[in-house]
Amino acid sequence: DILPGSSIASVYKGPDIDGGTDAQYAAAISDLELYRDAALMNLANNLDTTGTGTPFVVFNSLSYMRDGLVEAEVTFGSTAQGVKIYDNGVEVPSQVISTNGNTVEFIFIAENVPAVGGKVYHAVNTSAGNYSTGLSIGSNIIENSYLRVTLSGTTGHISSLYDKVNSKEAFSGDANMLQYFVDEPSQYDAWNLGPDVKDDIYTQINGLNSIQLIESGPIR
């Protein structure tokens, strides 16, 4: 129970050895990071990184090929103008998060990264590309060619989820409603669901301060 953080308070204090449990974990994590970095560097050194632009490697620690959102940072030899990402010479959509001098931070979707291995991409220092995603965002409405999601301006709930392909409304009323209850364990100071949980009173959160658009790029 220590790792997920669900133990009682005294467990985390630990024995007074080498600074206690926290210090032991910190030392173990530090050692593991050294082994990890050495293994990844060895793997990267055996990959073909030739190509136009600055090469970088996306690693996949899982036992199956996967796709996923990648957040990366590359430092160029000159002031960063933006970035374009290439997969074996083919540009893939990317989104700049920030630039600072020669360094650019960005996100993109990596595809078909091999199991327990890595895949080489190249970053080119240039203005970001224009990518069409089919997604539009209006006043409390998010829409693409498949779905139209409408948010309530007063509660923040999803007031409509319309399936445009099948011309069908998915919900009969509001959805994505947040509720809370006071968690009072019946015996221990960690999580503990006793028989009295069925009597807990759930309170629905209906107050909404604002709905804000945080990002509107081609990736997220």
C-alpha cells in the first residue's frame, strides 16, 4: 500500500535508517534512473539517426507496439523558429508548446513505436506547419465530422453529445456531472469503505466560474 499512497500515516514515516523511508526511496530511484539512462543510451547508439534535421529517439518500454502523445524538447544550433517533425522523411503533425533561445518544446503523435525499443524522428528548425484536423470550437461547442459536444454555460455539464454519423443524441439529460461526498473512514485513517458508505450524501457540483479554451492546436 505504500506505493499507491493508500497506507495509514505511520507507514510513511518508516524506520529511522539512512534518513527514513523517503531517503531510501530517493536513493533507489536515483540508482534506477542511472541504469535506465544507460540502457536507453545504448539502445539509441545502435539506431540509424541519419536524415535531415536534428534526430531524437522515442522509446517504448511496453511489450507491444504502440502509438501515443509525445512531449519532447530539442535544442538546435541556432535560434528556434518553430519545428516540423519527420518520420522517415514524412512530416507528421506537431504543435509547439514553447521556444526559448535555441530550444523548442513540442508535442506530436508517435506511431508504431516498436515494443521494448525505440524509433528515430527528426526535428527541423522552421516555422510550424499548418494542419487540418476537422475540429472546430465555438461558444461552448466542440465539433468534428463525427460528434458535436455542447457544454452548459451555467453548470459546465455536457448538455448534449450528438452523434452526427447516426443522427442520434446520446444523452437524455445532462452528463459528466461532478459529485462529491465527505470521506470519513469507519475505522482507519487511510481509505476504508465501511457498511455506512451507502448512507453517504452525495452533493452535485453545479457552480461554474468559466469555460476557457486553453489550447487549440492540431494535437490538443
